[in-house]
Amino acid sequence: MKKEQMMMAAIVESSEDAIIGGTLDGFVTSWNPAAQRIFGYPVQEIVGQSVLALFPHGRHAELETFHSAVRKGKSVRQFHTERIRKNGERIDVSLTVSPIRDEEGVIIGASSIVRDITERKAAERERNRTNAILKTSSDGIHILDSDGTLVEANDAFLNMLGYDRSVIGKLHITDWQTHRSGAAIIAEIHDLIRQNGQKIIETRHRRSDGALIDVEINMSASEIDDKGYLYAASRDITGRKQTEQALRLAATVFESQEGMVITDAGGAILQVNRAFTKIAGYTQEDIVGQNPRRLKSGHHDVAFYREMWACINHSGGWQGEIRNRRKNGEVYLEWLVITAVKNNQGLVTHYVGTFTDITSHKTAEDEIKNLAFYDPLTRLPNRRLLLDRLQHAMASSNRSEKYGALLLLDLDNFKSLNDTLGHEVGDQLLQQVSARLVSCVRQGDTVARLGGDEFVVMLEGLSGNPDEAASQVEALGGKILATLDKAYQLAGFVHHCSASIGATLFLDHLDSTDALLQRSDLAMYRAKGAGRNTLCFFDQEMQALVMRRVALEAELRDAILKGQLHVHYQAQVDGNRFVTGAEALLRWQHPLRGPVSPSEFIPIAEETGLILSLGSWVLQTACTQLALWATLPEMAHLTIAVNVSARQFRHKDFVGEVMSMLNRTGANPKKLKLELTEGMLLDNVDDTIVKMTKLRKEGIRFSLDDFGTGYSSLSYLKRLPLDQLKIDQSFVRDILTDPNDCGIVRTVIALGKNLGLTVIAEGVETETQRSFLNENGCLAYQGHLFGHPLPIEGFEQLVNRDNTNKLPASADYVI
């Protein structure tokens, strides 16, 4: 027995766990060395003391629980509780409390085996914290071994790359890294492990679906049990990168050439750019915190602004012309775009205004309009404006079923006045005649000067009865004749001048404007033949001439079926006379009439719809020719310009048709140039821009034909994806003698330069015309000076005359 007691004593003394004996009422009776080490009490200091000294406040009830069990002869195991050291430090412990019996088996006390588990619990808590971080962190936390294999990862990392947990232990860093080779990545990992280093980089990861994301990686490396590991946290910064890019773009846009102003939802200005300061004159200090109302010029009424804000509130934006006032008080015209910025809840947070000062453009636009549409001598509408108004009047007459009338006036013996008294006196007479004509008509009627001594009066809203309408015209005609027949005061002497008037009625839009003018012209010559100073109507005898048009339409249909129409090509040259391309022109060789002018049959084709098939055929022919030229080194550089009619361009399948032709023929779209007119562009600007943009993306270029002859609007012109402006031949013809035409040409050239467009002049027939254009900055030409429209064989012979593509300085080479 003594030997067993000695063995037991040795075990107690050498135990790593504290073994404490105590009485049933809680006083310490034995205390081994491990207890002294764990709790800090020497044996002589603790024996005889209450075991409660080891219990933290709040744990005292445990003692009664233990002793209650011991008195019943039971042992108690508590896997985790807390005790307190002599120095007051709390420790985590596990313990077992058992009864102590004497030799008769009577319970005389209790023994406790206490194990210090503080470090284990701390490790568990650390693991729990780590696991919580791994689970809840939005960063993709992962661990790689020294070979780059994924050994652990949290859900955020796996979700970021689109994998599940089955890939752990299988996935390699090269499966998601894209910026470098596998060998370079492994070498970097080894360097970090060797140095116990840390590194932060930005790179890209490849997801399991192949998508790339931008990431920021915080890496650190260390060795554990002689094995190297790389610990990394990846953060998806794709959104941040996109935001940074958007901010850089926004900053670039904000400092554009257009003025920009940003306000809060209440209209207080938050920021303006340098262009705003340059245009409006206000600095940041002047304007921030102010309301844009400070810029108001007073030119717009309350209704204007009410309508503007109604549009912004309904559609989120507004754009249009508006007059504002600079800081120095000067009023200027701007093109303004206002956009409402909304948050995710759809509430407006800011307003952004962008604007361009179009004062100079508008002035140029007005100048072009005045030069192009009004007679400079009398300030009356000219032929171009008259034809436009006549077109609208014919459509209006058709809707209202009320007649309109066209009166063509020619002054009797005007040539004699010019020849005897000179042009200055003749101009005085024309100015006085124009004033008298305006005084005779109603406010809604039109008085125009066609040229020379020819004037036109257009009447609208006459009676729906033809006889009554004719009587109204006769009454006005009599008034005009009487007014014009009164004496004129010219250069100090009295002059008498009468007029001859030809009139025609119209009720619909079936006839062309040219046909109405022709009828009035025939009636006017009849009035001259009847003795002058009189009015004559277009009658049935004149109808025979109109029937020629009907016959021509039938013959045109027949000509299309029989292949009588051909495509000719007219050279386009640069400033050095090198041929750069050609314009494809439709020609009709009638078997009996001979050549029929395009000015005769093209309008008929437009009105009847034949232009759709003709235009398509010309475009197909041009594309085929481009494909053939592409195989010839001496011709491969040439472009072909093709006129596109309004009906053809507005066709819903126009873009698809053009692309189909290019694909079928193999023609290079960059060598195709489509010529469009102003009128067709402005009819539906948004649709026009969409179609032009689609074709331009494919390489097709656009030229604005007959520029200056229509209602061109610079605010629309700058929005159109154009490449070239074409000066109409009507301006080039008298460029050296007519200051009006000279001014228009110079304005168009300057406008093209400002808009970054090339300018080409058509109808160039003399070297002096070309020289004038060249001196004023127009370096591309087309006209008889460089060659008439020719069949393809003749054109190719012209281009390859001396294998240089350069035309000589004289016109004797024309084939």
C-alpha cells in the first residue's frame, strides 16, 4: 500500500495539470507544483485557504454545484470555465471534480484536476475570428502553396471567379491570372516566400466563364513547417476602374470647346468650365451659387421658358436656340442642350447645360439665306425662294380645295430704258416697280423677282370656284397694271412704263412648279402679242405644250425597259489637276429626239417614282465600276460620286440596299461618295443622321450637293456626318461678274473650312473661274474645263491620257 501511495504521490507531483485537494466545505488541503505554476500561489500560502480564491466573481456558485455532486459520490467534468490567478489574470480551464474517500469509503473531501486551456481557447477564438473574417469578408481571401496551387479560399474569392469549393487543391494561379506567364508568376511567389515579403498590385483575373475583371491584390508570404505559402486578398475593382475611366472621360468632356454649366436640383450653379467663361464672360467666382437666370437676355417671354421646362420635366431634356447675355451686356445666340440628371429613385439631382455660341454661324447662315433667297437689288424673294413657296402653296391648295394663281410680269420696253439711260436708272425703276407690286397684294401673297425685268406674283386662298378665282385674278391684275402704269420719277425726269402679265390657276400639286411657270410664261408672251399692258390667262392652246410632258413620261418608261439610259462619268480634279474621281451622271439618248436633258426627265422620274429603280441601277453600276477599277493600278485610287434622290434616300431599306450592293460587287465603300441635297437632309433630320451615320461607319462618304440653294441651317449642318460641301454651278457661272454669287462662294468656302469639310465647285468652265476658286481656298473642281460627262470608255481614256492622271491646263483634250 505504501508503494502505491508513493507512486500516486509521484504522479501528482509530476502532473502537468493542477491537482488540488479540498474539504467538503471548500478549503484547500493539498496543492501540487502544477497548481502553483498555473495559479501562482505557493503551497504554504494557499493550503488552509478557501478554494473560492481561485474563482472569479460570478463563478462562486460552481463550487456548491461541484460539492453537491461530490457528497452524492459523483464526479463532475466541466470542459470550459474560468479561474483567476494570484495576479488577478483570468485563465481558461477545464476541470474534473471527484470525491475523496477514506479507507471505509466515507467521502471526506474532493479532488480537482485542473487543466490550463488558455492558449488552446485563444487559438480557437483566433480560428473562429479567422473563419468569421473568411466567411464575411467581401474580399477574395485565398492561400497558395509555393507551386501556385490553391490550398484554401473563402466563398467571396470562389464567387468572384465563378467556382465552387471542389476546385480547392486543384485550381492553379495560372487558371485565373492573365498578366504574365506561369513561370514568371511562380518565380514571384518564391521570391515573396523567401523574403517573407508583402506586396500590393493591380492586375486582372479571368473568371471561369472567360470574363476578365480588374482586381487589387494584397499579398504576403511566410514559411510554416518548412513549407512556403502565399496569403492573398483580392478585391474586385472593376467598378472602380470603370468609374475612374468615366471620371477621366467626364473631365475631358467637361473641358470641351462647348460651354458647360452644372446646377443642383434647385437651379443653383455648382460648376462651369473654361469654355463657359470664355463665351459668357463670367468666372467661377462670378457665377457659382447663382441661378442661370442671370444670363437671361430678355428676348424670350414667360411662355418660352414655361414650354422649355415642361419639355425638361416630361422628357428629361431640351435643346434649341436661345439668346443670352454676356457679362459685358452683349446679347449672343447659342445652341443650348439641357439634361436632367436623376438618381436611382428617379429624382432629379442635377441639371447639365451644354451650349455653343452660334452667333457667327447664324450671321453666316442669315447671310447665305439673304444672298441665296433674296434679290439684292429689290430685296424681294428670288427664283429659289419663290419655287419653294410655290411648292408649299400647291400642297396647301390641294388640302383647302381653294385655287391659287401665278402671275408672271414683264416690263414693256425695259431694254430701251437700260440702253438709253443706263443700268443705274434701270435699277431705280426696278426698285420702284417692286415697291408698287408689294403695295397691290395681300400680306400673305408673294412678290418675287426672277431676274432682269421679270417679276412673279403668287396668290393663295382664292375661291374654290374656277370662274370666281379667275375674276379675282383679273381684278388684281387690273390693279397691278394701273399701278405700274403711273409715272415714275427717275433721275430728275418722268418715265412711263407698262407691263404684260401672264396668269395661270392651280388647285393641286400634281403639276410641277416648272410647269406652272412655263404656263405663265406662255400666257405672258401672249399678252405681249396682244398689244402689251394687258393680262392673259393660260388657255387650251397652250395645253398642247403641257402634253409634251405627259408623252415624255411614257417615253421614259419605255426607255428604261429598252435600256436607252446610260451612266456617264464627269471628272473631279484637285488643285493640281489630278483626277481624283468622277460623278456618275444619268443620260438618255432618245432614238428620235436625241439627247434628252436630265432637267427634263429627272423631275418626271421623281414625281412618278421611277427614280427608285433608276437610282438603284445607277448606284449598282457605280459599285460595279469601282470593283473593276480596283483591279487596275492606274484607276484604283478613283472615287465615284452618286446622286441620291430624296425618295431613294427616304426609303426604309436604303441603308441595307447600299450595303448589299457593296457586298455583291466587292466595291470598296471608302471609294463611294453619296451626294445629297439640303432639302432632303432637313426633311427628317434625326432619321437622316441615323442613316448617314450607319453608312459612314462602313467607310462611305457624303457630299452636300447644290449647297446654298436650299434652306440650309447651320445648327443642323454641324450635326450631319458630312465630308464635303459642293458649290452649286449657278453660283460659279457668274462668280466673276456677280458680287452676290461671289459673296456666296466665299462664304461657303469659309464655312466648309470652319466645319472641317472639303469644298468642291461644280460647273467650272473657264480657267479664270478655277483661278478665282483656287485663290479663295477651293481646291477641288468639276466642270467642262476638265471634261464633259463621258461614257466609261471615254472617261478612262481621259484619265489615262498620259499615264499620270493629270489633266493639261487647256480644254483641248476634251473627248
